[in-house]
Amino acid sequence: MIEAHNLTKTFQDKKRGLITAVDHVSFTCRPGQIYGLLGANGAGKTTTLRLLATLLQPTSGTAKLAGFDVIADPDKVRANAGFLAASTALYGRLTSREMITYFGRLNGLADAEIAVRLKRLADELDMHEFLDRRCEKLSTGMKQKTSIARTLIHDPAVMIFDEPTLGLDVMTARSIVKFVRECRSRGKTVIYSTHVMSEVEKLCDGVGIIHDGRLVAEGTLVQLQARYGEQDMEEIFVKAVGGEAALEAAALKN
Amino acid sequence: MNWNNIITVYLKELKDSLRDRRTLISMIVVPTLIMPVIMFGVGTIMSKIMKQAQAEIVSVMVLGGTDSPGVVASLKADKKFRVVPESADYKQLISDKKIRVAVDIPAGFEPALMEGETQTVPLYYYEGELKSGIGVKALQDYFAALRDRTIEARLMERGVPATVIKPFVIKRQNVAPPEKVGGNAIGGFIPYLIIILCFTGAMYPAMDLTAGEKERGTMETLLCSPVRRINIVMGKFFMVLTASLTTVLLSLVSMGVSAGIGVMYFGSSTQAQGTQQALAAKAASGGTIPLIDPAGLIGVAALVLPVAILFAAMLLAISLFAKSYKEAQSYVSPLIIVVIMPAVIGLLPGVELNAKLALVPILNLSLVCKEMLSGVWHWDYISLIFGSSCLYAVIALMFCVRMFNRESVMFRA
């Protein structure tokens, strides 16, 4: 379960002054569901997810993940969340096995327990062949699998994905999407940010459209289609943010 | 603080660093190789140049002297000198290193000697030029000997015993034991070296573990783990400290081994010569290191620790601010000068420890090491230095932890 209440984050920028990256964002994601956060580049998706993962502290408002408050209990929030982003890389000089084991230990697991879980994850993700190869020598797909295993080693209740398919080839992207669905079927709470409309259509049970730091529309795909009178996700998105002119203005601001 | 987590982070950083060629070079290869290179390479070249210069026959131009055939003949007969024909541009020739020295024998030199008049014999040389300096020394010795012989002859002539002009003899006696001499000779150099190695040893891993991780995107991965940031900082900090101390330790071991080998190879020959110069050369080449007070070395090690902590924490905090390895380098490189300056001031002769200087970081270490290695223990200063260094180290470490907790630093756009 993720419950965000009026999450707000402001930054001080030398050139642009005070920037409100996330502006009173509230939403709820339930276990066994995928919540899609849809937005253009710079809309505030990454900042929102970093607030949920407690990498950043909210300026005001708060959020609860798996029952723990991001301000009061950030360590417990991280212990119950798996965070996977295009920006979360692997240690090149560690092997895939060492990388996953390291994060198991950081999550307080005993080595025997880690070994059992690692074996199961490697079976599921078909990783045995490259487990003892250094991460810097792995292909993009192998790296993604290692990252997935890294986020799952402590079996978190909440999964946070920040544009996980960004820059990946079709095959690797598909395997990620498949994996995200599996997380849902295992009853995990999943939040998934993207700017790819088709991924939202394929994957998400609920959608939040974020624009200029604010959540401008929220609902299931069917609800959104009904509200905006459009079938296509892209058209819905453009209408929700206030038309193409608004999108362009936001792009110029960034 | 959670020590389990700190150890987990530390062990991972250690493994990661030991697989990194650049860290291995800065932590292990450089300190082990730099000592033998300095001691043997530079030492051998210097002693070769000195020997060559000393062995070379001094080319002397004799100006005048036509009415003093005896002096000119004996100069020509002396195997140390090669007398070259007179020329008016002797000053230019000395400057151009064509000849080393020139001597102006005044007109009527020999006849004046007979009559007992005082004469001036100008020697021309080039100050600061090694070979010219050696040449003028040899020439001065020659004329000093001639003067002594003249005095003796004059005294004999008048039937006066030689003791008349030697009422007493001055004898200098050294009371410092050999290890203290060694401590003074190299005492300034060792802390200087330790301070620099301590800094450079920490430099690379500090940048790699912070700015390097940000650049490679692993910092965000690490921060996603439930481990508190203070534990991450401490794990990284201990790794940087390990690298710094390993560098110092390896260079000390390497210095000891090189000195041992040096004594084995060159020791006997220098002792055979038994001259003051040979002793000085031995001290400079580290030949007396085994004679240094071991308690002094322990004292140095104890005082280096807080400084190493200060360096590790400072370097971590500064390079954490950088977004990339390159940016970190541009922040850290100028710091080397800031660190070297006080270390160099400590090397200067005459700079003595006092209560004020005991509070200046790095300089205080440099000064107190010099004292401890020569067996002087000012306990009040030592405790003041240790206390203040620990305080600076703790402040730096706290600053470092603070930086890790600041999102404007960790996620600098």
C-alpha cells in the first residue's frame, strides 16, 4: 500500500529561483495493483518516486509505504520497498552474485537466507549462466536482471519503478514489463513511472497524470477515457495537461 | 551507528577497491616503489655526480705570475690541477664552464714573500656551480698549505718554536648518540613524507567512493538500501582510512628495507672512508634508520592516526560534493599544496614547536615528529597536538556525515 498525502518538494535553483518540483500530490496504490505515473520529462515523476523511496525528504506533506511514514520511519520504508530506476546502476567490479548478496546483507539478511533467495531468483530470471561474471562485463539484459534481483532480494511489499525501460532494447524492455506484472500477481504494491503511453495502457490498473509537479488527472484507464472522451492514451494525456500549448510551455521551462 | 552495517559496507568497498587497478597503484605500487627509487636512484646519481666532479682534474688559469716561477711551477706539477694558458676573458670562461677557476698571482708575489709583506691572492670562481666550487676549494687548500709552509719557514728562520702561534687547540666533541643524529638528519624528512603519502593514499579512494559512485549511478542504488547514511559514510570512511594508512605503512616498510639493503651494499665502503661526508651521506640515505628510537616511531604512528582521519574525512566530504570524478579531481588537487605547505615549513631549520604552532594542523605533526624521532619528548605539547588533531578529525568526520545527509549535495543537479 502506498498513500501519498499532499506530497510537496521545492528546490532552490541558482538561476530559476524556488522551484516546486512536486506540488501537493496525493494518491493511493493498493496491493496487487500497478499504479502508473504518467508525465513528460521534468514533470516531477522522478522526484515523486525519490520522495517515496526516502532518497529525498518532502518539503511538506507525507506518504506511507507498507504502513510506514517516509518522514518518521525512512529506514523501515526502504526495508519494505524495492527501487529500480534507470539511474540505479550496478557496481561494475562486483559480480552479479556479489552485488545481490551485498544488498541482501544491507537489508539485514543472513548469508544462508540470501543464498536460498538468490537461488530462487536466479531460477526465475534465468541468471545462473552469468551470476559469477562481473557486472561491467554483462549485457544490458543481464544487468537489468541483476538489478531486478537486487530489488527483490529482501522481498519488499512495495515496488517503485522509475522509467525502468528507458533506453532498453525491445526484448529487455518486454522482460521488464513481464516482471512488473509478476510483481502484481504476487500481491505487491507497484508504482510505475513512464512517459510511454503504450506501457500505461498495457500495464496499469490506475493512472495518475502528472504535469508541472501537480497531479492533474487520476483514475482507471476506463474512467479517464470516459472523462476526456478519447480512447487513445496519448490524446487523454494531452487533454489532461491542458493541451499541447501547456506541454510546450512546460518543456521550455525545463 | 550500526557496526554490522558499517562492516558490510567496509568489506564491500575493500573488495571493490582491491579490484581497481588505479587504487592498487596509488595504495600499493607507488609507496613500495617510491622509496627505493628515491634512495637508490636519486642517491646513486647524486653520489656519482659528486664523485665524478671530485675526481675531475681542476682546470686553473694562472693570471700573471711571471715573476713568481716557483709557485707557477708547483701548481703545474700538482696532479690535482691542469694549468691552462692565460687569457683576458677568464671571467667569461668560468661562466661558460670552460675553466673552473682562475688565480691572480700579484706582481712581485714571490719576492714579497721573502720580504714578509702581506699579499692578496684573488681566486675567481662561480658561486653555486658545483665543479667551480670544488675547484676553488682545492685551490684555496693549496694556497693555505703554501701559507702554512711560509709561516713555518719564517719561524724557523727566527728560531721561534711553532707552538708560539698555536697557544691552544680547539676540539669539538659530539655528545649526541648516533640515533639522535640520525633522528635530526631525517626526522624532518620522515614526517614530511608520511604526511604527503597519508594524503595521496586517501585521495584516490575518497574520490572513487563518492564522486565516482555518483557518476556511475551506484550511489542512488546504495541509498535505496535501508542502511542509514551514517553507516554508509562510516563504512566508506574506514575504507579510505585503510588505504591511507596502508600507503604510509608500506612506504615505511619499503623505506626500512631499502635502508637495510643500502647499509649492506654501501655501508662497508662508507665506513672505510670514515669521513664526515660519508657519515652525512649515510644519514641522508636512511642508513641510520635502524638506529632511530623505536619509541619515536610508535609516537609518530600514534600522532599520524588523527591526521589520517582528518584527511580521509575531509577528502570524502569534498569529493562527495562533486558530481563526477573529474570535478572531484579539480577540487582535491589544489589541496595537495595546502597540505604540503605546513609540512615544508616544518622541514625548515629553526622552526621550533611552541604552544601556538602545536594547534596548527599538519605543521604540528611535522614538528613534533622531528622531536620524537630525535628522542625529545615534550609531553605537554604532544598531548596538546594529539588532542587538537583528534578534535579536528572529529569535526571533519561530523562535517562529512552532515554532507552525506544533505540532499542538495547527494543529488546535486
